[in-house]
Amino acid sequence: MMPEAFYESMWGFYLLGSLLFIPGAHYTYIAYQAYYETPGYTYDDIPIMN
């Protein structure tokens, strides 16, 4: 059995994981559509982070 403090600290990881997963999934979808040349999607839609 895990201590109660372990379960309470997991909410931060769930929140962080959600915040990172959502934009990643969005840009993966754009890249997928651009790869298959779907009209309206290009690789230029994905911002370049410097």
C-alpha cells in the first residue's frame, strides 16, 4: 500500500501531464495532416521554437 501523501502529490503530475499532452497531440495532428497533404494543412502551421 502506498502512503496517502503519494496519492495527493500525484495530482500535480496529472495536471502537468495534461498540460504537456494536449499541445503535443494538437501539433502531431497538424503534422499528420500535412504529411498526407490534406488541403488546409502545411508544416508552416507548426511554430518553430528557438
